[in-house]
Amino acid sequence: MIKIYQEILNSKIKGEKLLAILVDPDKVSLDSTSNLIQKINESPATHIFVGGSSFEGNYLDELLLVLKSKIKLPILIFPGNFAQISDNADGILFLNLISGRNPEYLIEQQVNAVPFLEKTNLEVLSTGYILIENGKETAVERVSQTKPLSRKNIDYVAQTAKAGEYMGNKLIYLEAGSGAENTVPCAMIKQVSNIINIPLIVGGGIRSKTEIDNAFTAGADLVVIGTAFENNPNFFEE
Ligand code: 1GP
């Protein structure tokens, strides 16, 4: 049952970097998945994340079923709320929004998710989720009604990440937000990756291969690409 996490840990130990493509169900229609799936299968992605902070549709089950039948990579739900749970994925990032101070996203959503999770075989990966200021308001900020942490106060972000690890999270996710103007600063990635012992995910606003490489070099173990791939499915070929 701890297969996905164990593989992430093994990759970290071996220094093999991981790449997730984020599929936002709001931006994919069920009848247009074949091109998306082909491009994913041709890409260097190692994981697929599926979710969005404002998704309220009812076709998550179906979408996951299609993706799972045609993509061999582990598929993880990246939920915007507790209703975005489906047995048709392999695992779920069980997010704790530890940059925020809204109890709804620190414990209430998680409690409400349990009855849904009990009906699945999903591998649950508890994730300390840290939202970083990027220059403009993002969907996570709006939906969660929390303030991101300052991109200048790196010590406080590192302290938050370490607290997330001490609290038992298995992963830390530094998030600038989907379509972020500025990505998580490399100096921040570096300091956070130095202080934590668990794998580090970084995403939000990454638009080029150079930015992916910079995040890896700074210490990210897994980088997430959403908008750039959505806007250009040939992203990895160019
Ligand atoms: C957002 O980190 C992800 O939750 C990806 O962001 O869409 O900007 O790549 P982008």
C-alpha cells in the first residue's frame, strides 16, 4: 500500500528527479483526452496529478478511468476539496495547508474526506502544502481564504516546512499557485530542501525547461507542470 511513496523515497535517495504533469479537470473535456494522453505518454513525466482548487464537476471518476486505462504512470489526486476523491486513481496528496491559518484547510476538509477515503484503495500521502506569494492572487489563495507566505522570508518558510515534517507529513509541497507570475525562488527551494529530510515538491508558474532544471538543482525532488503543458502540449518536445 505504500508503493508510490516508497518509490518517491527511492528516487530521492538515488538522486533521480521526478516530474508531474498536472491535469486540471476543469480544463479537460472527456471527449478531448486522446491528444492529451498521447502527449503525456511522449513526455518525460513520472507522475500525473489530477485536480484543481475550483473543480466542481461530476466527471472526475470517468476522467480518471480514461487516464488510468491509457497511462502507465502513477496517478495522484491533487484535491481542491474533500469531494474530489475517486477510487480510479492510485493515490492522493492528502494536503494540509500549513502556510494558512484557516482551520477549514488545516483539519475540517481532512476530517470530511475520511468517509470518502474509506471507500477507496488510494494510497494516502500526507503533504504539508505551503503557498508562497507569487506577485498576484492565485486560485488556492482565493478558495482557501488564506494568505501565502512572503517570498522574502525564507527562514519562516523553512521553519514552516520543518514543522510540517515534524507533524508527520511525508512530503512538503512549495506552491506558488497555478499560473503564478513568479515561481518559488531557488534560494527558498535550497534552504527548505536542506532543512527537511522528506521529499520536496515544487510547482506553480514554471514555464520552461530551464526553470524545471533550476528547481531540481536548487533541491526539488519533484517538479509540477500544469499551465505550461496545458497551453502547449508540445512543451517537452521543443
Ligand atoms: C499548481 O503547482 C501547480 O497547483 C502547477 O502550477 O499550472 O502554474 O504549472 P502551474
